[in-house]
Amino acid sequence: MSKKPTIFLEPAIHRGNNVILIKVAFNPKLTDKVKNYGNVLWSQNMRCWYMPASAFQLPQFFEHFKQMAYINYSALKKECTQDGSKNNHPKITPAHAELISNFRIWLTHKRYSPNTKNTYTDMIKRFLSVNSEKPLPHCTNDDIVSYLHKNVVQKGYSFAFQNQMVSALKLFFREIVKTEIRVEAIERPRREHKLPNVLSKEEVKAILEALANLKHRTMLSLIYACGLRRSELLNLRIEDIDSKRHMLMIRNSKGNKDRLVPISDKIIEMLREYYKAYRPQTWLFEGQKAGGTYSARSLEQVLKNALKKAKISKPVTLHWLRHSYATHLLEWGTDLRYIQELLGHKSSKTTEIYTHVTEKSLQKIKSPFDDL
């Protein structure tokens, strides 16, 4: 009898929200069951499944998976023991609450995204709840390093979480506390070198063809055809499409940058067909509420349904389509500098990760075994 796999449950913060991480080694049947469990999404940064803590019920989860896997929820019990509650921070003092408010105002003034504002302020709350006795101006680098070690590293939080915590603390101490602490000396964790997840052209085609709904097919097609981030697609306005010049304007993207992306005749025809059928008023893809944008969660669900119909069991996210766009361009011989511009990467080093995953490059390598 084969041994049952184990599902590990852990509390975490993702995009400013309390979530439960669902970690499991790849197992086709179990992976399929996890991703079809209600409210479950895949996180590219944390490389695991997750769901909102508010929607998570341990008894129901245990009942759903107990026949297929062991459930290890020791991290949830540990969090409850240490914090008294799985989702709540210890009480913040009025003085600290004012500093957090000032920090949020500063982030807003600097045009940080809502997700970043929520994440950074929540992380500062975590720090202040643990370091409530020592006056902040008296905090040293050693205090911060000690906090990171005890409350981030030892608790097993991800590289991405630790990196965000360092960023939040650096900004908070430099801009709000105005301390003499040398925040630039706080070292970040060693960067993980993970290759982007890429779909084959056949898999992309299968996903798109699985979508009978014109609006859904148009949204996912545009992400792949132009290498868009999820937020970039959802923030598109009708006037951002220039069909005469065959260009798509991406406004206020990551880093508050604008960029132009070429669009083909095939995409333009699809967009025209979509416009005639849906007649959007302001946003290119509007939600159920008049004048509102299409929700990110609904878009994730569109992809989830398409994967199920296409019988693709990989933990595909919307960002995989962007990765696939870049990789396929490189395989067709597009210069890396152009791909950097199309993706809106600030650094060429970010774009260079795609040189490691192109199938054509790998297929050209001859094994020394062949000469034996």
C-alpha cells in the first residue's frame, strides 16, 4: 500500500491579506483536488496554493482531504499559541497607530499600489506588536536582524515574505521614524534563482480553445498575445487600443511606467468582435457592477475553469501566460532588448531569466554521450 502524501498548512500574509498556505508535493490527483477546493489560488511568489484565512475552516478541510492525504497543521497551532489568535495582531499603542497611519499616507503620496500599502503596513504592525516596549529611535540594526531571525526565518516564511519585510522596515525607519539607524546595512536574504514557468504553444492553444465565452477568451488571449500582467489587463481602458497603429498603451504599470505593446490583426479582430458583443463603457473589461473593473479573483477563476476543461493539471497562473509569451518570442529569435521593453522590465537581468528556459536553445545542445 502506497504511503499517503502530506499537506502542510501554514499561516501567512499575501498581498496584505491573511491567508492559509496549502503546501503539497506534486501529485496529479491530489493537486487537482486542491486547486478545485473552494477559494484556492496559486501564488507564483510563494510557489504554493493558498486561500483567504477568513474562508478557511480546518474541520471541513480535514474532512475533504483525509482519505487522500495526511494534514499537518502544526504551524497553525503554533501561530495560535504564540499570537493568541491566528489572524489578529497584539494591540498596537495609539502612538504606534499614528506612525502606521503616517506610513500609509507616505506610501499613498509616493503612489505605491494598494497591495503594497496593505502588505507594508501589515508588516510594520507585526514588527511594532513584538517591539512595543523599546522606543523606536533607540532601535538598532541588531534589533531588526534579531526580529527577522525569530519572527520570519525561524517561522519558515518564504524568501519573498522576508524580502518584503526588509523593504517595509527600511522605508518605515528611514521615512517615518527618521532614526539614525543604518537601514541600508540591513541585508536582504540571498535571492532565489527560480526559472519562470512556461507553457508550450500547444498548451496555450488548448487553454484558449477551452473558453467558449468570448469575453473570457479575449482576456486570456490578450494576456498571452501582449505579455500583460494581470493588473495591466484589468486596468485597460477602451482608448488604450490604437487599432490604426496596431498598438496597445499600458499605463501606470509596475514602477509607474507607461509602455507601448504591438498588437496583431488577429487580436484587433478579436477585440472588435468582443466590443460589438459587450459594448464596454469605460474599462475595456468591466465587471458586473456598471462602470467597475473586472475583478482579479473572477479572472483567476476563468483560468481555473479553462485548465479543468483543457485537462491541464499543472498549477498554472495568469503569470505563466506572460512567461510563455516572453519565452516563445525568444525562441522565435526576438532580440532580448526588445523583449525587455515589451515586458516593461527595468533591468535586463530580469529578462535574462528567459534565456535559461527556451526549448530551442536546449535542444541544440549535443550530449557527449552521442559521440561515444
